[in-house]
Amino acid sequence: MAEGKLTESRVVVRGEDAEDIHDDKYYGKMQEDGRLELSLEEAYHLVKRDFLDVRDDEGGIEEDEMFEIFSEKDDEFDFKYSVYSDLRERGLIVKSGFKFGAHFRVYERGVNPYVSGSKKQRQHTKWIVHAVPEHETMSFQEMSRAVRLAQNIRATMLWAVVDSESQVTYYEVGHTNP
């Protein structure tokens, strides 16, 4: 089992385990110095699947305590993790959607998101997914911006609405010209 170290907002894995988690399972972002940085959602999902132990300066962190710590570090962790886990359990590859103004970008099952080469050869994000709790409100302008950004990269915008029982319902929102 791999071991990760909790930092301020990430979990860092080093060595051979880092490469395995990144290259074989498509988790995290590999840094030039060979360390793998995992988001809190990625790390917690790997812990739940018994692929990772997470430690802090004081030692190992139990799963229940980890959920509380991650929720304190990110007040959206609870519903973001529900969506992340749901997508991963469907066999999809989930990466950060931060640069697109959403929580996640998602690749279809069987895709290798690390293929390099020309733009034509690289794999393409299929969905941009933003997680929201079921009683969240947003303006039409926010929704419109998200949809247009997704369309600019030829992806579909999905809102992942998480209910009080952590069940996820996906809504596709698009733009249509009359």
C-alpha cells in the first residue's frame, strides 16, 4: 500500500508508488521532482479503496478523522467527494477542472489522459462537471459562463447535484441558438 503525506491542501506521494498511482490509475499530478500531488478527493478515494495510507506530522490518520480534516480544509469537500467517487466508480477518469472554472474535467472510460503529441493525437475531455449541494442557487450568468467555457473546449457541461444522502444526479446544461 502506498503512503501519502498530508500537506496544507494536498496529499503527496513519492517514489515508485507515486508513478504507479499516476501512470496506472490516472490519479494526481506528477511534479518534475517525482512527487505526486493528489487532491483531497483523490486521496480519500484511494484510501477508501485500500490503495493509500495518509499520514501527517503526528503519524497515520484514520479514515473518519481524515474526512473531518479534509472537510475543514475545504468546505466543499463533502459534496465534491460524493461526485468524484461516483464518477470514478463508473470507471471514468476524473481530473481537476480548476482552470475551466469547475470542480472536475472527466474523460471517457478507457482513455489515457496523458497521451502526448499534437492536439489531434491527445485525448479530449468529454465533460466538465461542477458539484453542488441540492439547495444551492446560482445565477443564469454563472450558468451561462460555465456552459460557454465547456463548449469552447468541445466538452459537455454537467451539474452534479448532491442530495442530503450523498446521492448524485447529473444535469446537462447547454446553449442553443434559435
